[in-house]
Amino acid sequence: MSILSVYHQSTPEQPLKVLTHHEDIAVTLAEAGMHLERWQASSVIAPNASDEALIAAYMPQIDRLMNERGYASMDVLSLTRDQSRLTKPHVQELEECALPGDQVHLFVAGYGLFNLHVEDKVYAVLCEKGDLILIPAGVRHWFDKGECPHLIAICLFNNPQARVPQYTGDDIASRFPRLDD
């Protein structure tokens, strides 16, 4: 189940609200400038499917999104409990950063926690299989993959430099609950 916890940046120990209904989460994120939706694969995905097979299972939706929003590149991120594989390195550790371009993450399997720092709020979004989250350029954020990562995501970018994080130097990520908390 996807979960959104909204915090004031000064009170990481107590969320202002916690939402579990997908439509409520999507509306709340939209009000803050982000986008969340649910996608289903157009074909069955076999265990241990190749990157190409994962992409092919979502290709009609990916094509639509790439055409509508001008995404130019795509990666598959695979982090599992027993191995970590990344076709192109772009995973941020628990350090706040911003990227110069929009980024999309479609969770094909597993889960991860995006923390989006917008104005004086932090939107902690637990994304799971089927969640597609769009993070606009310049949004400060950090990603928590957990101590024992388990996720496969298709990542889209509209700017070749979008994969290079620009770290803010703020230690805010160290003050907020972790995925494993």
C-alpha cells in the first residue's frame, strides 16, 4: 500500500497527516507540484525478466509519457536484497539533492521512500509496485531504499544532466524517519 506522510520540516517526529488512499495521496502531491499515478503492465512480467522485457511490458504508457513530456532517456534500476544492479548510476543516498530535469520513477516491483522537500513541508511517499511518481526539476528530495533494498524501477529523464544530483548541503535527511523505522 502506498503511504504519504506530510511533515513540517521542523517537526520530523510528528507528521501533520498520513494518507493511505491512493487518490488522496495523488491530490495532495499535485497540490505541491508532484504527480503520482498507478500503472499496470500490459503483459505478464516473468521473474528475473530482462530490462528489455520490463520496459516492453509498460511500453505503450512509456511511449505516451515520453511523447507528452519530452523524456529523452530511460534506465532500469534494480536493487534486491541479494544483489544490486544499476544500468546507469543515479541513485542518491540519504542526502538531500535536486536534479536539473524532471524525473519519473515507475516501480515495477518492491518499494522505496521518496522524501520531497517543498517549501516548509516534507512529503514522505512510500512508493510500491505500480506507482509512477514524477518529480519536477529543482524539487529538493532524497530517496531511501532501506537497509535491505528490494525494488525494480523504470526511470525516465528529460534532461541528460538530470541524473547528476546537485546536493544541497542540508542535513535534513538525517532528521527524518527512515524507511526501516
